[in-house]
Amino acid sequence: MSSQSEVRDRHVAGFGLIETLRWQPGAGFVRLERHLARLAASAAALGFAWSEASGMEKLRQAVETAQGDGEIGPLRIRLELAADGGMEVAALALAPLPTGTEWQLRIASTRLDSENALLRHKVTARGAYDAARAEFARHDTDEVILLNERREVCEGTITSIFVDTGDGGPLRTPAIRCGLLPGVLRSELIDQGRAVETVLTVADLERAKAVLVGNSLRGLIAARLR
């Protein structure tokens, strides 16, 4: 496993840290504390300057700008943090998924390296994820799942993976040691006892009672492996 100092040396060459939050009318930012905690932890590990007060001010400004003079619906808010503490925040309208949505999943040939410590941080360096997404046409594939060098399931390009085995127990989700991001929704479900970490294979996905993907922006989404 790479040391944090080695990760820091590789990172400051130009990567940024990202958090993508949902803002909901009447409720505000969804899972805000978890997003800020993850960003602060990554900033500390990678040597980034980070001010929560400044970050919150920019998040509020983004919502106010999006609101303008009228009523607005849910927003997708993206915060990008540079190594020197500079921040860019953008807010866009978030269209709801239709009722009964089921995402079609495919397995990428692109592999993740479980020893790459940067996978534990949400960074702008997304070469492997972009390559995996590019393997399939967007019109018939909603999400692409990446495996590691041992062919263990890691994550989707924008989601965490969950499996319902049908035994009445909590959902299964890939363990961090497999090489993946500690997703905000994933962490919440684990803390609530609704999901547990394990090592999953493609065979586990194929024989599961149900497969779901999810992130903090969209929540859990029914899915089917193709």
C-alpha cells in the first residue's frame, strides 16, 4: 500500500478534490456533514488547504445564484478544491429519475489497482473511470462497473455497488481494501447497519436477488447486470 506521503507527492501535480452534493428545497444540503467530513479528511491526507467556513459560504452562494428570483427544484452542486485551497462551486438543476427506473450495468475491461491509495479520495484525475465509461455506448448502458486486478468488484464510474443476497441480512458492498472510494451514501448505509463490507465477484452480482447502485446525489437505484 502506498504511504500517505507518496500519495501527497503524486497528487499535488494538479489534481483537485471533488464533492457533489444534492440540495433539496425545504431540506437544504443532503448529507452535508458527511460530505464535508470526507473532504476534510482527504484534504488533510493529501496536504490540501481547506476552510470549511469558506466552503460553506461558496455553497450557499451557489444556491442563491441558482435560485435567482424564482422557485427552484433540487440542485446538483459540485465543489472542486485545489491544493492551495481555491474552490470552484457550480449548481445545476437536478432532474428526478422516472419512477421504476432500472439502470443497465456492464462490466468494464479497464481494471483498478487496489494498491492505488488515490482511489480512496474523490479526485479530478478520473482516467480509469473515463476509460471504463468509454467502453460502452451511453444509449444502452447506464453505469459501468470496474473490477480490480484480482477481478473483485470495486465500484461504478459514479456509484457505489450494493447486493441483496436474499438472506434477509444487510446489503453487501465492496470492501475499501478492494480499491474504491468510500462513498457518502455507502458510509451512511454501513453506519446505519443497512450495508456491510465484503469482497464481491461478478458471480455474486449474477446470482444476487437484487443489485443496486447509488450515490449521495441520487440515492439507491435498482439495477440489472447485462
